[in-house]
Amino acid sequence: MNRTDRLYALVEELRAAGPRGRTASWLAARFEVSVRTVERDLSALGQAGVPLATRQGRNGGYSLDRSMTLPPLNFTPGEATAVAVALTSTVHPLFARDARSALHKILAAMPEPAIAEARAAAAKVRLVVPEVPDPDVAVAETIWRAVRDNHVLRIGYVDGDGVETERLVEPQQVVVGPRGSYLTAWCRLRRDDRVFRMDRVTRAERDPSPPRKPGPPGVPVGSGRGRRMPDAVRHPEEFFANTDTGLSRTGATVVPTTRHQGG
């Protein structure tokens, strides 16, 4: 377990322990690290704003503030099984860790008999998940931050012919489909909307230049009824075998683009 995962797991362990908390030695044994490492991790969590409380003495230890714990949940075993199956199927690198954390919170707040029944039911379910190429985790997280915070990205991208180019792009959406993960963005090199397969993005870093305009573009669908992305943007895997492909302006027609070197 790397340190980031251990920090998340420490918080969840303390959340599950409730007011009684855990000692540093107990946590060290649980995560198979030294007491010094656990104390250093707990110090880092405290500096990051996690409300830790400590008790001195023979029964002392670390606990999490009650405001960070869930109230009793009335999930039935069937509901818990459904949630577990749904969260377990979230295998994309961007969301897998949060899905595990959410499931742990739900189980920690349920009574033991209900947990046992839910686990027995979940053990009888087998998920068939399509094999798709996963993007690099660090690259995917950088892309997601740019989409979320409306930042310009400088990326390296390898097209379907194996040619790598460097792009300045203005991210619009992350699209997670059955055939892979995609980034829709305005490409300053091509001066057009483009769909990039995330597993072909070799590097990504924030660029300080301002975006062309705030937020993702959309196609007006009527006054007062919001904006929607063209179908090709929302479901690129249904339209394009390769990516870095031009999108139509109408949202109904996909038009081919002239092949440029590097996509």
C-alpha cells in the first residue's frame, strides 16, 4: 500500500473505530508499518485539516472527531449489496479509490448481521467488466483537475498512427465509456473541438494561459432549458475508432476532418 492509500485508509479506520479510537501501535500492526511511520502519517493528516483527537494514558490513542462520522444508516442488506455492486464496478482510475472509500463508510455504519448478509449476497455476484486501456493515473488526475477547475492543459498526445504531438487544449469534459476514457477539449493547434483518448495522453501539465472562454461549450436546445453537448462529444466511443477527431457544429452530423500529421 502506498502512502496516499494508507492515509485514506487511516482516516477510514479511525472513522470506523468511533470514539474509542486506535493506538499508534495498533495502527502500525494493522498497516504493517512502524509506529514512527504511523505517527508521521497522523501528523500529516492533522496538518491537512483532518480533525484528530488524542487521549493520553494507558487507554490513550487517536480518534476522529464525531462530526466526521456517519449517523446510523438504515440500509437493508439488499440495498447495501446493490450499492456494493455499483461501486465495485467503478474501476476507472479516477474514481476507484473514492468508490472503495464510500463503500467502507457504508459498511462501517451498518450493524454486523446486516454486513454479513450483504457480503454473502455480494459474493454470489460476478461482474463482467470490459477490458479497456486505462490511462496513466497521474495524467488522468491532472486532466480531471483541469476539467473541474477550467484550466488550460499542455499535453503530449499519440494519435492512431503513432505520431506524437504537443497540444494546448481547453478541457471540456471527461467521458467514461465502455470502450475507454476520453477528454473532449478545444484544441488550439487544430482550432477545433477534439476528442482525445486518455490512454494516449503521454503527459499533461497545467498551462498558465487563460482559457478561450469559461466552461464547456454546448449546443443551445431551447430558451431556459440549458445546453447540451453534441452526441459525438457525449458518446465519442460510438463514433470514432481513433481519436483527435473533429466534431461537427450541429450536434447531429459528424463530419470527417482532413488528416493532419500527428492527428
